[in-house]
Amino acid sequence: MKLVWCPETASKAYIDAVTALADRNLEEINVAELVSAMAGGWKAQLIVEAWAHDAGAATGVGLRVAAKHGRGRHVCVVPGEQSAAEYVDAMRRAGAAVEAESVVVGEAEEVMRDLEGVDLMVVDCRRGDAGRVLREARPG
């Protein structure tokens, strides 16, 4: 799929991310707002987040907002069931509903081999396998 930049959608995703994150006690809100605008502006259909267990929810909230604007989907990859529960809890505390199918449990490198058509991927830099995970991405 060829991505075409849409400044109007980027602006809407950014503003909605700012609104969704307002009055939340979350870290790295500025990063979340930026990635929301990027993903929304490109109208990414498949947005993948490789989450680190202590990362919080701000980026996930921003990516979910962007997915809504692009009529795409946001998938979060976590290493285990405990991490999945932590992610879902963090997102709920941030005011974002999370569907079970949007959280994929498994080693990120292996999961990326099975996900085809990735338009945008965000890998938490605290992960030790960030480079390997990015190399396994299969763009759309």
C-alpha cells in the first residue's frame, strides 16, 4: 500500500491525542502526540507497537487515536501474559479501551514475521531487541 501524507488527518489525530492525554498523569506525552500525528497523517492501516513492560500507556493511546483516524488498527506486541495484563491495565487507567485481539503475546521478532502489511511501527527504545524487531517488520 502506498502511503500518502494527509496534513488534515495528521492535525486531527494530533489534536485528538492531545485531548485524550490531557489531564492524565502519564510520561512521554509529547512523544505520543508526535507519533499520533505521524501515523494519522500517513493514514497507516496497520500500526504495531512493541511495548516495554515499564513504558506506560501514552504512546499506545496516541497510536489508537491515529488508527481510528486512518480507519486502521493498532496492535501491541508484548512478551508474555503478565506484560499483556500490565499493558491492558495501563491503557485502561489512561482511559483507553483495549480489545483482546489488539494485544498479541509472543516474542516480538516472531510476531513481526507473522504480521504482514505494517505501515508504521513503534519500538520502545528500552527493549534490548529493538533493532532485531525492526528488521523483522514486513511493510505493506
